[in-house]
Amino acid sequence: MSLDASTTGDGERVYTDRTRVERGAEGPFYVVFADPDGSSRWGYRCGNCGSFDTAMDTMGRIQCTECGNLRKPDEWDAAHE
């Protein structure tokens, strides 16, 4: 596994795995780890704008709070709206 090291806006060192992706509407979301060996998952990085500022809800929807890139939820049910 080859991870790219980066620093977040808060100065935290994180590692992006560009081989593990979730499909977004505007670009992929890359899985990010807190350690260089990839054993502690940290979150996601937006492939559209490069931001680490992403959020995931209980249905699996991922959204970048910077550019609005969105991954639709795994399952959708009108009762959840």
C-alpha cells in the first residue's frame, strides 16, 4: 500500500490512499489514515477540491463541506428524509 502524506489545515499529519476510493458526483473520495501503515482510518479526502473537510452520515452519504461533492447513500428510503 502506498500512502501520500499530507498535513490538514489543523496541522495534523494524515496519509491518503489513492487506491481506495468512494465515487462522488464531482470526483472521488479517497480514504485517509492517521498513520503511515494504514491501520487507523481517519476519514476522507475530496478528489474534486482536495479538502479533508468531509462528513459522513449514518446512511453512508459522504459530502465535502468545501465544494459540495457528494456520494449518495448506500441505501435510500423515503422514511429517512
